[in-house]
Amino acid sequence: MAKSDDNVVMKGMTGIIGDMLVFKNRAGQTVVSKIPKFKENRVATAKQQLVQDRFAMACFYAKAAINNPDTKEAYQAAAERGQSAYNVAFADFFNAPIIVSITKESYTGAVGSNLSIRAKDDYKVTRIKVSIRAADDTLIEEGDAAAPVDTLEWEYAATVANPLVAGSKIKVTAYDLPGNETSLEVVL
């Protein structure tokens, strides 16, 4: 195996040449080695199989996304230089949304009182579901938050009176385009 620290010709080179050599970039060094040989009948471990299955699902999702003209156009608009709509869709599959904050101070338990939710995703948060449960875990109400228009906040207005706010649980679930979801629960 050869290593190159600052070779003008080889710096940053990666890939395979002639089914003989492999060029890798490791910690700023270009490493050249023979192509590794794998056993023909090797069996993937459970973790490897899980990664392979997720990779296959990401490929399937990205292909389906770019076959839909509207979705392809949306992903292409989010693509940076050198990226394709397929690349953005593929990456989006692997990243679930993040719920940044739930602003609950305006929620008084009265009909019409508000919850504000801030969530982000590498591409786009498509839906936020809110459920409010009493302290004894009885469902009081649930529904979708209104998507932000000129703000980053999703808004949820209560539709059912909640006379005992103390101890109530608010669960927020954020979804993205591939269907990834993330939940966060707060107790009042």
C-alpha cells in the first residue's frame, strides 16, 4: 500500500483504475492499494444487512421521487451545485426531521389557545401532528398543526377545552417527504 501526502498529480484522487488499483482519501492523504477481494459466499451480519436494506430502500425512494415530475422539480430546486434531484431525495430518506422547540406558554387549555412548534429537516417538514393527553393519559384532542406561511413556526390551535392543564402531555410528531418521523413529548 502506498501513501501520498502532497503529490500534485494524485492529491484527492479517489476511485478504481483498471480493476487493479483503488485510490482512497483518508485524513487528507491519498492511499493506493490493490482492489480488495471478497469471499463469494460471504454472509452479511445482521447490522450489515440492516444497512444494505436501508440503502436499497433509499434507492427505491429516490427513484420513485424523481419519476414524479413535481417531486423531482422540488428536490432539484433544493439541490446544490453538483447534486441531482436523485442525490437530494436519497439523502432525505436517511434524515428524519428534528423538533427544535415547542412553545407552550400560550396554551391555557381554552379552545383557541395556541401551541407553536419549530421543526426542521434537511429538505422539508411536510406535516406536524399534535396530540394532547390528560395527566391520566386520556386523549383530549389531536390534529395537524397549520403549516408556516411567513414564519418558521407551525401553529396548533386547541379545539377542545382542557380544564386540568397541569400534568397534561403534549406530543408533537414531525414528518418529512419520505415518511420519516420524529416525536417529542412535553409535560405541562
